[in-house]
Amino acid sequence: MTVPAPDSPSSRSLLPAPGTDPEWYKRAVFYEVLVRGFADSNADGVGDLRGMIDKLDYLQWLGVDCLWLPPFFASPLRDGGYDVSDYTAVLPEFGDIEDFREFLTEAHARGMRVIIDFVMNHTSDQHPWFQASRSDPDGDYGDFYVWADDDTGYPDARIIFVDTESSNWTFDPVRKQYFWHRFFSHQPDLNFENPRVQEAIIDALRFWLDLGVDGFRLDAVPYLFEEEGTNCENLPRTHEFLKQVRKVVDADYPDRVLLCEANQWPADVVEYFGENGDECQMAFHFPVMPRLFMGVRREQRFPISEIMAQTPAIPDNAQWGIFLRNHDELTLEMVTDEERDYMWAEYAKDPRMKANIGIRRRLAPLLDNDTNTLELFNALLLSLPGSPVLYYGDEIGMGDNIWLGDRDGVRTPMQWTPDRNGGFSTADPQRMYLPLNQDPVYGYQVTNVESQLRNTNSLLQWLRRMIQVRNEHPTFGLGSFEEVGSRNPTVLSFVRKFGDDVVLCVNNLSRFPQPVELDLRQFEGYTPIELTGRVEFPVIGVLPYMLTLAGHGFYWFELSKPAAEATTDEHEDWEIATSSAVADSLLAAGVVSAPEEIQGDSDTREHGDSAGGPR
Ligand code: TEU
Ligand code: CA
């Protein structure tokens, strides 16, 4: 399978010189890819770093700017690598440091950055630190973990992996004490009260920064410190330590990003940016994700509007990371109990689809493999404020396997071709680290990169085109977000503004065609140009702007400024505006609630986008 050469390799070949593009992450499209699941270069049934190198041309062709690699460090792999037994060693199955160095070089040569996962909250119980801590309590590592004589401490801390854990304490028969763990009992939490732990973690971060990684996805950061009488999440000491990490990165490693994973409510997550933007540059926006699925299934924009309205402003140098799916279950930790029941009822009809507080399904099966819905969700991912984070395989609509354990059903091998093992590996099929999907709908025989490369109407080709359109408009990464109201609750509309780069996004969350009247008076005289076809739509007047949308349809309009001189009919328009007929329709469209609200004076014309529309 040959990947077509990227349009203009030269333009993307060189990354800006270090220190010259500190906020690259605000314009970037991220792509999460499991080393274990992408490509097997040595026929042992396990993906590896050399396999990743073989697929960099494909990722460059797709148009992604930064690759996020979940943990590939030494690990017993009991939690997908998030149980690290050596922070500075590559798991031999995946390759070695030289393989990683070459992977980094080859990615950078193609203009793609690389961030790697870093799990600082806990290690594997197989980590030599823990082995030493349990066997020699008074030794150097005796205080590297959180030990106690009983399991009564921190009772207000919730259990995260409710499917497997009944307590956050586990008794260790060697040390005859209990150790603290927020996740699996084989993942003891590090004791960040111990300055030597903090040093060891920063040393490990420096190891990878010295190698040239462009940043880290900081795993499970809300849980670094514990305190009696609290839920042991988002504590001030945790923020202090992350600010320390940021200082180190800013001081010695320019243009590197810290993307934190804090599965928390917006008000708590924004703290991870630091009030002066001195903590993490990026944070995942967990609460918006489930509300996209809720809004579309309820065919109501309110779940999305509300969470956007509840999302506080963030520091100038900060950026949200937005995603639809990732390597974990679709988490429902940040929704209300009724919303969680609704989501389970709608999206997890088979109990095997549930995992912990969430749903272990991939994007395409969650959306019943409906092309329009898949395109709508990806359009929202690429247009809502924040940098989009794609998940490997979702670009071709890969399926899942709910018969596999834990979250493995969404971590199956990438499907490249209809050939043996989907072109992922030439090993015997029974040797795969996880079986490839082989069902009639999502099986690799039908859902694979090769067939979609050769089909210009495939999801893959469509997504690539949309990423290109997004790259032509910096407002998607850098612009403000302003929802545009309308009386039709099934339509979510918003404007992204960045200087003259103004884009109106109109999204039909319902499966049925919908009409909508938008209050675009602040853009009176502007011409909407649809971005995928560059077709001009009627000039915006003072009347509500009428649009009709296909089921799950969406529009991206560039709102281009009117030519300087006002045309005659536009003047007449304005005069008419005051007439009663117009008043009625503005009332009918719910744009104003009383006639006297309709302004008579002339100033709206001049200021264009600063008057009228909702803020
Ligand atoms: O997950 C951390 C975490 O907070 C989880 O609750 C997560 O938000 C939830 O599962 C959402 O999907 C991280 C990793 O993403 C996960 O794979 C690891 O198992 C976990 O840390 C422990 O390291
Ligand atoms: Ca391999």
C-alpha cells in the first residue's frame, strides 16, 4: 500500500527553529497513536517504533501536526503501559532508545512534533523503586510511596476504577503495611511529599526533553498529592509541583508543551493552566466531550451551549485539548447521574459496552457508523475552541471489540489493508497482541486505510480535506468563540473570530433537515463563503439570516468583510429595518423580545462585528 506523497513535502519539512514558535500547539492538530497498535516491523505481532517510522509518511499525508504517544516505557503492561517500571527505558518489544531517537528525527523531518505520555502519579509495582520501598522501609526508597499501617486514610477520595478496585489502599505482605493507589492496586502512587520523588520525576522528564521530545501528555495529574479531609484531587501542592515542572521546561527547553490530563469540571481544570499561564499550556476539555454525544442524541444544542458557557476564560498562552475519543473508555465522570444513565441507555445498550464510569466503544460504532454523523462530530472537533486530538483508526472509522477486557476493545491493531492481519503485521494471525476486528462492518477486510486512500469520498479523504481547510483559517486554533443564538434548539451555531479571519459554523444536531434563522446583524453586509466549496451565499442583511441544513449537516462560512462603499440597496435595507414588518419577523425569530429593542440610530452600520450579536 503506497501512501500518496504529501502535496508539498518541502513546505512541511522543517520545523521552526527551537524558541521561535512557542505557541505552535495552539494551531496544531494532534493525533494519539499507540506504538503497540500501529505497525509491527519485526513480525512478532506487536506494533513497535520502527513500525511507527514506516507510517510517518501516512501521518504527514493526513496533515497532523503533533503525534501523542501513550506510554512505551518498560512496563508489565497490566494497564496498557500506564504502569511504568522504568521511566527512561523503552519496552524492548517496542524497540530501544535508538529506535525512538530515529523516530523523533524522522517525524521532525516531516514537520511533525512528538509529545509522549508521562505517568508521574504512580508506577508499576514492578518498578525497582517500589520493590525497594516494600523490602527496605528504612532504605533510600522507603518513603517513595504512600504507606500506612491501616486502610482508613483519605476516606473522601473516590475510587476511579470501580470495576476492579474496592479500595484505594492495598495491603503489601512484604512490608506488612498498606500502600495508596488511585488506580489499579498494581499501580502504587508515588509520594510527592518526598522531595527526592519530585527530583527523580523531573530527572526523568529531562531525559526525554534532552532527547528532543516536543512535550508531554501528563497523565492523571489531579492525584499527585493527598490530604486528609479532602477528595485528594486538585490540591494546591499538586499545582505548585506542576508549576515547578513548567519552570524547568521553560528555562531549559523552549517550545515544549505540557498537556495535562485532568478529568475534572471546567472550573477545576482551568487551574492547571495556572492563573498566570505558568502551569500547563494545554489541558484536555473532558466535560465538553460527552456533551457532544448527548447533544446529538437528544438533538438539542443545550448540553453543548451550557458547558461552553460554563467554561472559564483561559490564559492567553493556554489552549484546550478537545477530543471525541481516546484509548480510554468514553468517560462519564464529568456528567450528572441522570446524564450518565441517559448516556449508558443510549450508547451502551449491551452491558459489555460499559467500563468503569464510561463506555468502551470507538467513535464509529458509537455513531452507528453513520457517515453524516461521523462528519458532523469531526467538524465539531475541528471547529470548537481548542486543539483537536484525533485517535488512531478513527480517521477511517475503525470499530471496537467489546469482547476484549478492560479498554482493549478500543486499542486493537490499526487496519492498513484487507490483507493478512490488515497489513499491521506479517506474523501468524494468532500472534497479534490483540485480535484485529474481523466483523462484516468494521473488519479490516472492509475498513482499512488502503481502500479509503483509493476512495476520494471516504471518511479518511474527507477528514484530510477538512484538516486542510482548518489549516487555512488560524481562527480555528486562535480565534474567540461566540455562540449565535436561534430559536431552533437543534442547531448549534457559533462564530470564531481572529482578526479578519471570521468563520461562522452552523451545525444541525438532528437527523432531520432543519431551517434556522440566525441573528447575524453584527455582520450586516458581510458575504458568507462556504469553506469546502468556496461558494458565496447571500449577503447578510439586517433580517434574520435564513439557512436550511440537511440531517446532521453543517456549514463552515468564511464571513468576508463587505467592500468599503455601501451599495444603494444596502442603504435601503437599513431604512426598511425600522419598518414594522421587519419588527414582526425579528420578534417572530425571537431575535428581540420587544419592538422597542430594535435600535433606530445609525451606529451599528459602522462597527460591524462589535454591535448586536450575543456575547
Ligand atoms: O487515565 C486517568 C484518568 O483520570 C481516568 O479516569 C481517565 O480519565 C478515565 O479512564 C477516562 O477515560 C489515565 C490514562 O488515560 C488511563 O489509560 C490509565 O489507565 C490511567 O491514567 C492510570 O494511569
Ligand atoms: Ca513488533
